[in-house]
Amino acid sequence: MRKSSVIIDGNSGKSSGLVSQFMIKNHSANVSVSIIWALAYRSHCCRKMRCEMKPIIFSTEMVRAILEGRKSQTRRVIKPQPRCYGKSLACPCNKSKNFIYDKMAEALYCGSCGNLIEYSPENTNYSKQHNPKYLPGDILWVREKWSPDCQHCFASLDEYGYCADCTLNTNNQCISRKRPSIHMPRAAARIFLKVTGVRVERVNDITDDDVLREGLSGTYDIESNIYKSGGYNFMSLWNEIHGAGAWERNDWVWVYDFKRVFLDANN
């Protein structure tokens, strides 16, 4: 897997958040980007008081990876894809390939000119910022494929059956009625995750270590006598989820780090 050298994280250094002025190295020129930190700090303080519980969908395979402790990271495509049109018509930033996600301001900025990245929703005449759906501190309840009647899906005390637990589902032999994960009610959730980090990068920039955090590793195909690396398996899975050519399109993605948490009745 190739590793990018152009993606810049505004908080990757020793700074504890957004600073009033920072330098971005853009090839031969240093561009100084000034931001009013007080507004960002106020937003950051408000954010600390509004951590939310939100749903997130995972496939059956990824649910198993979470249950086995192999998955602590997920990537979600930024929609629409970010693009900087520059601060003026003469600005060449519409070709910029660098974007910064500032964790305190919770916003995307152009890595070349420092312009705030915004977009206009379809059929509207207003602009919105690119904000991640999940933020550090949020608790996510996992929506997974489930079944109300598969006897192979139920644990001893579970009220709901989960396809990730089905002893027949591994080989696609389970013929019981299944419910799509999108229709799972909050009451049926059994897996809870706490978001610990958010960043922005292109999907092709995933590292070998992050492939493991995504819950994938190398596999050996006995029939073809071919070893498939974890990176190859991630690429195949990405194309399977997002359609043929998705890996080659190399979209910008939100990268979410998380850890599993356990909630009791009082929570």
C-alpha cells in the first residue's frame, strides 16, 4: 500500500487544538493561514457538552471482527467529495489535492490557501461545511443484520438473533428470515463503540497497520494457491461495497478510530 506524503493534519504536531496561525508547506511556497481561534475554541467547548449516541451500520463480517477484537477503525466516503474553488477566480486551488481537517473547528480547510471547504446541497442556494457524521466522544450503537426466528442466531439469553452469531450463516446455508441492518431498532443493539479519533485521507493512503485495524489480514486461497495480502483484501472489499472502480477513484474518506464500550442498564 502506498503512503501519501501530502495529507496534512492540523493537529498532528504538539498543538493541543487549533492555533491562531499555522504554516502549511505547499511545495515551494509556505502559505500562512490565519484563523480566529476564539470561535473555534467556543465550538470545541460546546462540542464537549453535546456528545451523542448515534447508529452506525456494519456488515456481518465486520461485526464478527469487532466481536473478536480485530476491528477498531472504519472508513466512510465524504459526500460530496471536497473541492476548493479558491478565494478568488485567480486562485489555482481548484486543483488542490491537500485538505486539512481541523479537529477543534470540526471543519475542512484547503491545504493550499486555507479556504474553508463548503458545498451546496442539491437544489439549494446555501452552503454547508463538510462535517464528519461522528465526532470524538460520540457513542455509536451498531446496526447489524439480525433475525427474529433463526434458532442458530440466538445466544442463551438474547431476545434477538444476530446473523454474526449464526452457525450456518458462515457458509451461506442459513435460510431463515433475515432483517436488514438498516431496520435494526435501538433496543436490539448489543455492540457499542466510542469514537476516539477522526481524520481525513484518501482511501488509497491506508497503511498496512490500518488494514489490520480495519479487521482484515492476509489470506491464502487453497484452490488457486495464491496468497492475498490484507491490502488486497481491503481493496476487494472496498470495491464490493462501493462498486467496481471505487478503489481506482480514490475518494476522500473520513477515518474513524473507535474502541468498544460496554453499557449497563443505567447508561
